[in-house]
Amino acid sequence: MKKDVVIIGAGAAGLMCAIEAGKRNRSVLVLEHMNKIGKKIRVSGGGHCNFTNINLRPDNYLSANPHFCKSALARFTPYDFIGMVERHGIEYYEKEKGQLFCRGTSGDIVRMLYEECRNAGVELLMNCRVGSITKADHFCVSTNFNRIEAGSLVIATGGLSYPELGATDKGFRTAVRFGLKVTQLKPALVPLVFGRNDLEKFSELSGVSFDAMVGFRGRQFRGEVLFTHRGLSGPVILQVSSYWIRRDEITIDLMPDRDAYELFTSKRKSRIELSNLLSECLPRRFSRKWCELCAPSRPLCQYTEKELKDIAHQIHHWTIRPEGTEGYRKAEITAGGVDTDELSSKTMEAKKVTGLYFVGEVVDVTGQLGGYNLQWAWSSGFVAGQYV
Ligand SMILES: Cc1cc2nc3c(=O)[nH]c(=O)nc-3n(C[C@H](O)[C@H](O)[C@H](O)COP(=O)(O)OP(=O)(O)OC[C@H]3O[C@@H](n4cnc5c(N)ncnc54)[C@H](O)[C@@H]3O)c2cc1C
């Protein structure tokens, strides 16, 4: 079988690339090893797909080359994707901080992509296992169906997270096979887990959550911290996890909107217990535990000035040292990927291998939490679709 374009992976980036290439009258075949397209899109955003973010800036992305993502994101912006969503009559809303979600379900986005593929004449081949990939004049892809020849080959196989939704390392292996560098991979947007000591200390806090400012090496994120039965999660922990380096400590400001020392001085003469005062701002279970571990609770009038200053400092700079992460099983995304030095930021084509393209999460461009990863998939898929 001969095609102009073969795309491996019917996820967000692969489908967007297929649609654009199909609109340019290329014969396009998408190979997907699962039984359905867009499995990750279906579960995204808790089933409501946080499909983009209208406050997007290039610095919402991590990459060895922070400039690489700029071109694609400027050529297919959140508003371009919103235009597509609106043309399909999909209702959406802004949840917070520019994050757009479907009012219905993520299935609306998958249906939209499917319809766009159909209109553009794209062929989709499900349950397709891809074997060897070689290149002479053309790319030759062997599958469990037949051998396919194509002028352009697009690798849109995503990252390593959530293997049950179809993730494989095929994209990274293909890059290496064609002599392209892949940067260090790690699970990102992932809950952190405690070592044995902390696990014992915090086990009774499982399910407790509060608003905090969490910092790691100069980066600060604000949002909910959640204690789990294994460690820490919640949106702000997921954000920090993408930057976190194993066994390093993170700093939590437990009272980001209040000056703890001022609060203490305002109650300086009172007999209120420290843990009761803290539970005005933090969950009671947490403040009791925190006092037990960091500042044994007494009536406020019994502390010296210096002790109160120290406690206030700890409230704003509480440090905790997780042991690891929940790994790819629970990571929303894989950080790292095909080295951007190997690719053209304008077309996503490999500089060394004419006709070979990499789009979406398989590339070393990792978005923060909030719709940025899907937007990268749309944008990188779109630009590649203009050149394949
Ligand atoms: C639980 C969860 C929730 C998320 N929520 C959001 C969100 O709300 N907003 C957001 O922006 N991002 C979210 N993300 C991240 C987002 O889903 C991904 O960044 C995005 O889907 C990446 O698109 P992609 O096309 O590069 O990869 P994918 O969407 O993962 O698509 C890759 C495709 O390739 C297929 N494939 C892999 N290997 C092979 C092979 N060897 N042969 C054939 N096919 C193969 C896979 O089955 C899959 O269909 C979430 C991720 C997870 C896991």
C-alpha cells in the first residue's frame, strides 16, 4: 500500500496533523494500535478535556530549548483551536486561570477530530501493530496488516505515561533508530510519594487538603495540596513535580495570604492554643499534626517572641523531602523527549532525516498543568500537517 503520509498514533497531535495534511489533498493513513482513537483525550480534564488555555505563554513549557515551542504555538493558537470547537457547536467554559473545558464530555473533542478526519479524507487503521520502520527512497512501515510505503512519516506516539491508554516507547525508539537524540525522560505532572519515615508521620492526614504556595528552586506555584495515602498530590504538587529533582526538598508556604507573625502578635496575650489558632487557616487535622511535628502547641501567651518568630518562619517555609513520584502509571505527562535540536521548529521535521516528523508529547516540550499539553499537541500537529 502506498500513501503520501503515514502517521503513527491517533492521539491529539497525530489526528490534528492528519486533518491538516488531508485538507491539502495528501493521502493520509493513521496507524493506531489501540481499538479507539484519542484514548487520552477521552480521560483528559477529568472527562471534560481541558483542551487549551487562553493565557498561554511560551514560559508555560519546559524544554531544553525554551524557544523551540514558540513558532508552532504562534501559528496555531488557542483561539484557532477554539474556532474549530465553536464550528462544531461544542459548548465550553473557562474554569479558572484561562483553562477551557468542555461543558459536555471529552468525547465531544474526539468526535470533532473524527469528523474533521472524515471530511479531510483521512484513513484510520485501528488495532494496528507497527513493526519495523525503514527508509530508502520512501519510508517503509511493516504492520500486522500489510507493508505501507509513504513519502512522509509522522511519529505522534505520545509519551510513556498511562500505558493502559496506549502509551509505548515506539516514538523514542524510532528517533534513536534514525540517529536522533532523545533527552532524559521522566514522569511529570505526577503525585509525589513519601519515604518510609514521612509515610508513618503523615499517614493519618490522607484526604486532607489546603491551599498553599509551593516552591522548588525559585519556582512558586499556588493551589491545592492534597495528602494521599502515599504522599502528596493536588494541582500545585503536580505542577511542582515537573521541575522537582528526586529526593530534593520542596518548600510550602502554609499561609500564603497572611503574615503568620502578625497573626501571632495580634493574639499575643491570649490563651488560645497555637494549633487552634492555626486551624483558623488550615484544616484542624493538619494543624494538630504540624504542631506535633514542628512546634508543640501551647497557649500563645507562653511562647517567647523569638519562638513565635521562628514558628512564623516555619509556617511560611515548611520544607518536606519526598522520596520519589508515583511514576508513569499516574503521571499525566512525560517530560523530555526527542531533542528539539534535532527538529525544525517551523515544520517539526527531523533535520537529519527528510520526511520524518515528530509531533506532540514525544518531543521535548512539556506543558504545565492547565490545557497547555493539548495545545502543544494541536499546534505541533497543525504545523507538521502543513509540510508533510
Ligand atoms: C489522565 C490524563 C489527563 C490529562 N488531562 C489533560 C488536560 O485536561 N489538558 C491537557 O492539556 N493535557 C492533559 N493531559 C495530557 C495530554 O493528554 C497529552 O499531553 C496529549 O494527549 C499528548 O498528545 P499526543 O498526541 O502527543 O499523544 P497521545 O494523545 O498520548 O497519543 C498517542 C497515540 O499514539 C498511540 N500509540 C503509541 N504507541 C503506538 C504504537 N507503537 N503503534 C501505534 N500507535 C501507538 C497511542 O495509543 C495514542 O493513541 C492528560 C493526560 C492524562 C494521562
